[in-house]
Amino acid sequence: MPTLTEAELIEVGRALLTAAKIPAQEIDPVALHLADANMVGHDSHGVMRLVQYLQMVDDGFVKPGAPVERVVDGPAFCVLDGHFNFGQVIAGEGLRLALEKARGQGTATVFMRNCNHIGRLGAYTEAAAQAGFTAVMAVNAPGPGGVAPFGGIDRRLGTNPISMASPAPGGAVVLDMTTSATAEGKLRVAHQKGESIPPGLIIDGHGNPSTDPADYYNKPYGAILPLGGPLMGHKGFGLSVMLDLICGLLSGSGLCRTDLPRGANGVWLHLMEVERFLPRAEYDQWITTYIDTLKSTRTLPGVSEILLPGEIERRRRQLRESEGVPIPDETWRQLTELAAKLGATLPTIA
Ligand SMILES: NC(=O)c1ccc[n+]([C@@H]2O[C@H](COP(=O)([O-])OP(=O)(O)OC[C@H]3O[C@@H](n4cnc5c(N)ncnc54)[C@H](O)[C@@H]3O)[C@@H](O)[C@H]2O)c1
């Protein structure tokens, strides 16, 4: 299994995107975002996506060079139409505008429609938190997704992720999670490795519980369960429905559409500037005491410490900065094959 540094991961993205003739200004938003996802341990959202993204360019679903257009604009809100450029390009512009507007107004909401896969939501909310904002970001799939409604068998919802981040000493508290029992990318990684998955995440095409990711990818198609699984899935289902309404309807992306390209997303980003609501010193004092209180609890057997949302990703980054990122052989084979097809030169890995 090849092990890559962050610089090498970025180089893989730059080499492939350049060879695919992606406009120069759109290369780094994608390449840096994917490498960062690998660095924090979310390999399902890392460089393995380059194969899928460039296939989507070939298929005409991703439209490099398409303008990111402001179709609705107000002092503290706007709606962007991404015209199906790369999701990272659209969401990067959405974050830039949200920061600009929230610095002026104290708070801002940006919706994005006709957006492709934006990657790991926590990257955007954490960036906002580090700039002094509490951030909420969510994504819906306005077309048919892979998640069954609570009690259903058929696919109806997206994995509809939500991330919330807030400044904290030493970085930020960053929740970043799907409202489904698993991210689709995690199934894809297990499927690629030929591994089984824990129970309670998916059902097969007949509604039976399954631990084989192939049941999701092969006909008759199974479905991912809502967050909470067979027992408590009504909560994940409820969250997912509400995110469909916010990200899908208010963004103008729509719901349950069958006329959209595969992978189309509606995106919601909301920022609140901490300093506008209370002095930052007071905020820092409260959050420090709060974190200390949470972490001071006795722990269950086998648990060494309480981790805050986002902490595991920060630790994985520290580890991967020193040890590198192992890329599964199958992912590396696909990237190498793509490089050969495009005439790209990938970095030589020791
Ligand atoms: N762009 C898209 O359309 C899309 C769709 C689905 C998922 N995603 C991304 O997929 C990624 C994975 O989502 P996921 O739901 O599988 O995440 P996950 O289950 O790995 O983590 C969910 C949250 O739990 C926290 N966490 C993990 N272990 C913890 C522990 N032991 N103690 C305390 N907190 C802990 C994490 O910091 C994170 O905030 C996310 O980055 C998400 O943005 C993106």
C-alpha cells in the first residue's frame, strides 16, 4: 500500500486535474480539499474521488469553467447557482461570500443550487470557525438518493450531511456527520477492499438487514438506513427531511427530481460572528470551562477519554503529518490507470 505525504496527495490531484485540462483556478480548490480530507482520516472523501469526479466531467455532469452566479442577493443572504462546476469551487465561493456578508451584518446565509459534491463539510465550517464564526452547513440530494425513509425499503433521501463548527481554544469544535447511518463513501471504501460493514447500516433490496456493501451496489439495489438504524432511525429520518426542505427548497435545487445530473446537491451555509453576540473573551472563558467539564467525566470501560466533535480528525491529521496517508492498492491502481489515460505524471512514491 503506497503511503503519501500531504504534498504528494495534492500533487496527485494537481497532476490529474491539469492533464484533464481543468481551468487553472479550479484545480487547487479541488486538489487541496481532497488531500485535506485524507489528512484528517476521511479517505472516502479524499483523492479516491478524483476518478469519480473526472468521470463525471467526461459524462458532462461536472462542468469545469461554469460560472458561479449570484442569482439572489441581499445584505445578509444570497443564492448562488453553481451551474454544475466542481462542488469545491462553488462551496469555496459560497464560503468567501458568506464570510464577507457576515463580517458586514454579523450573520449571513448562503444557499447554493446546481452544485456537485462539495466534499467534506467540516473543512468549510472549520475554516469559518477559525475566522471567528459559528457555522452551520448542510447538503441535500435533490434527486433520488441512496437512503430509505424510516420504515421504508426503497431509496428516497440523500445521506444529507450536516456540519456545525464553533471557535474553541486551540482550533474549533467541529461536528460533521451524515444524517444517514453511514456515508456512502464509507460503503464504497469497504466495497473496494472487499470488507463487510457493521450491522444496522444498510438493508438489501428486499429490506433484509445486510453487512455486505455489495448489496448496496448490486441489483436489486439495497438502501442505507437513516441515522439511528432500525431502532432509532426516526430521528435521523426527521433530520434528513428537514435538511431536504432547507437545502433543497430554499436553495432552489428542489426535491425528488429525476431531471438532475447524478450527484446534484443543494447546499446551505449559515454563519454567525461570535463577537457580535458576546465579547470573545467571555465566549472563550465559557467554552473552556464547558470543555473541561465534559472531559472531566468518569469514562466507561474501554474508553480512555472523552473526545469532542472534530477532535478525532485533528488527531488523525497530526498522526498522518508524521506517518503519511496509506492509500489502498485498488485506489492507487485506479489513480495510476487514470494518469496513464490522461498522460499525467504522478509523483514517484517511495
Ligand atoms: N458532500 C457530501 O455530499 C457528503 C455526503 C455525506 C457525507 N459527507 C462527509 O462524509 C464525512 C463522514 O461523515 P460521517 O457521518 O461518516 O462522519 P463520522 O461518523 O466519522 O463522524 C461524525 C462526527 O462524530 C465525531 N466523532 C467521531 N468519533 C468520535 C468519538 N469517538 N467521540 C466523539 N466524537 C466523535 C467526528 O468528529 C464527527 O464530527 C463527513 O466529513 C461529511 O461531511 C459529505
